[in-house]
Amino acid sequence: MHTEAPPHPWLAAGRRLLAATAASLAFAAPPARAEAPPLREVPVQALAGAAKSNVPLAASGLGLEVPVETASILLLALQGAEELEMEYQASGILLLTFLTVDSSARSLPDHRGPPYRYVRVPPGRGRLDLDLLSAPHWSRTGIPYLLLEGSGRFTITRLRYRPSPSDRASVREALDRAVFFAPLPIGYTTVNILEPPYWSYAEGSFLYDRLGAAFLILAGILILGYLLARRRSPPAPALALAALAVAAPADLLFLGKLARAAPLSVHLDPEVRIRENYAYAPKLGALAALARATLRPDDRVAVEGHGPDWFAPEALCFNLAPRRCVTIRPGEREYLGLAGVDRLRPDEIDAIVSIDADRPLPDGFSKVAEVSDNTYVARRR
């Protein structure tokens, strides 16, 4: 009589791991989206009259031109739009943040700050596909809100949008799917705004709740199997494998969302890394690299930002180390640097690095290099 040899313990464990992972992935699979409505064309010539902005818009034969110096806001009267397909022509350094706001808003809200959904706009001609469902505050009654920051010019040469269908169930499924797979919103406050992945954004339920239930089910099946088989070995290894298998979908989802948002290109030159890897603040990266190349190692530097912005001055001082560096605060007799370590009086400053500052240069200083008119490096004459 031939007796089949029992499988190797590692092989058996691997089989259990694959089976548990498959079960948990099936349990955590996002809902499939129904057929999406077709894209609708928006005549570019009509955009100027249908858009609100805080800057003067110009309609030309090329399209709708939007000047960008600090922050240009564009509200598009496309209620319930789920997606924008935008062909453009751009110049300069531009960052586009997009979300949805209430269509009944009478004033232009200012959403500068952490970029929750954004894309860096390469210069030249290109196309942007903006998934508004994945952006904050989406609703069927909302309208697209575009915030262009940096310095340059942005021209919309063609615009199409996908309207929200009338079927509420389809809308909810599409919203859940978009949020489930949306890339992580990486910015300087990422550590403060990370939240667990949603299973259903519309219902406010999280993926971890589903995976926790999946683990309890798998654990119950494994323990019951051991009891029925009357094995002497404890079920602890199998339970550990079940825990890993159930955690794997969430970890893979996190890595996938992170990989879609993180800068994965490799730059061996540290100056290039500084210039290119501030994806959420490209103008800041360009200025930091320019200042490092322009200033002497022994220069005493003062940095000035826009209004209450604290991040840009601190990031610039960090990148300008080991130079002594402080932040200009109008009215103070002595300026402080990071953690209050560096201290400089106005008469001790050799150079000023300004990013989007709305004050003129102090007497005795002149520009020596610039990214734009209000983003530059200046030295004492």
C-alpha cells in the first residue's frame, strides 16, 4: 500500500498563506463601477464667461489664458463634474491643486496650504486628467475649483468634463472607488492628515474594519479545523499567517497609493534633488537650488515668505545650512532662525531670499538672481 508523504511544513504554510491572502483580497475588493457617462466638450470661447477668477482672464484664439504670479483661482461652472480632461499650454513653474466647492459660494475661497490633490504642470503643451471624485469636498452640487500657484502662464486650449449620472447608486459606487484608489496626498503636513483607507467613503466605513472581520472569520475556521483534526500542535503559526495574509491587502494598497504620488525618479546630484523633489512646492525647490548656487557659505541670510506662510521660510533655511539663516518678521528688531538658534539684526544681514513676498526690498539691497519678480535672491550693495 502506497502512502503519500505529507507536504513539507513550509510548503503547507505557503499554501495556507496564499489561500488566506486570496480570501482577504476578495473580501476587500472595491466595488466595480458602472459604465461612466461620456465626456462632454466645453467650448473654450465660452469659458471666460462661465468662469470666476481672482485674476484677469483673457480669451484668445488659443484658448482661455490665466496669468499666474502667486495664486490664481479658477472656478468652473460645471456642476457635478466628476472628471476634467484639460489640454493646455503653459510656461514657467506651475502647480495645480484641484477640488470641488459649493456652487452657491458667492466669494472665491482660498485653499492655499496643504495640497490635497495636486499635479505639477510641465511647461509646453500637455494634457491633464483630473479625477475630481478623489478630491476633497466632492458633491453632485459642487463645481470644480482650480488653484494655480507658482509663476508663469496657463492657457486652457481644450476642456472636456464627465458629468455626474442621475443614478445615485452609480455615483456612490464611483465615489467609493475613486477614493479607495486615490494616491496619497503628499505634502508638508502629510504626517498630520493621513487617515485609514476607506472601504466606503459615502458610508464612512474603513477597509481595516472589513479586514478585521476577515481575520476573525479566518481565525475561527483555522481553530475549528485544528479542533476537528485533533492535532496536537498549537494553531498559533497558522493564526500568525492568517494575520499576515489579512494585513497584506492594506499594505499593498498603501504602497500602491504611495508609489503613485511619491517622486520615484533617482537624481544623483543633490542640487537636482532639491530642485525637483518638492513636488508639492516646485517654486520653493527652484528657489532653494538657486539660492544655494548663488550665496557664499559665510553669508548671513534672511528669508521672507508670503503672509503667515511658515513652511517656505523654514524649508529655505534648512536647505541653506550651514549658513546662518533667519526669518524676516516685520517690526522685530532681531530675527530668529530655526528653533531660535540663529539670531540676526537687520544690519547684520548679507542677503535676502524672498518667496512670494508682498513687501519691497529694504534699502541697500538689490536682486542678483530670480525665479520670478517676487521670488528672488538679493544681496546688500
